Amino acid sequence: MEIFLWKLWLNFFVAFGIVMGGSLLAGIGATMLLRPPSSTMMTIADNIKVWAMVAAVGGTIDPFRVIEANFAEGYLSPAVKQIVYFAGAFAGAQLAYELIRMICKGGMD
């Protein structure tokens, strides 16, 4: 169980870091190019969420194969673990997106 929770948190923070870091660096780049950083950061944060999830869970199609193979053979536990890993990565990416949105738009809507 300890390894499962460790991987879950790792997926969460990797996805969070990808969205947050990519957006902040895009904002710095936009500032250097005399473009509006907030709109650039919002665009990047929105576009990179899916890729952050994919990178967090392994970056390839293998996690989907684990889900498919285990469901086909009737083993639900490994498939459910992979789905929870995806949910953790989604939560991290979405939280980073919401923080970027709060930074760019100001306050909570």
C-alpha cells in the first residue's frame, strides 16, 4: 500500500509540476518577447494538461494496455490502480491549471 500511495503522490506532483512550470516559463518567455504573459500562461496551462497527465503516468500507451489486459482477464485490482493513478495525475494537472488561472485572472471566480 505504501508503494501505491507513493506512486499516486508522485503522479500528482509530476503533473502539477509540468503544468505549473511550463506555464510560468511560457509567461517569462512571453514577457521577454513583449507579449502579454497572462494570456500566454493561460493558453499553455490549458493545452498542456493532457500531456502532463500522460507524462506523469508513464508517457506511453503501456498504462492503457495494463488496464485493458487486466479487465479482459478479470483482474480488477491492477486496472483500478492504473485508473487511480490517472485520477491523481488529473488532479495535479487541474490544480496547477486553477492556480495559474487565479494568478492570471486574479482571485477566485
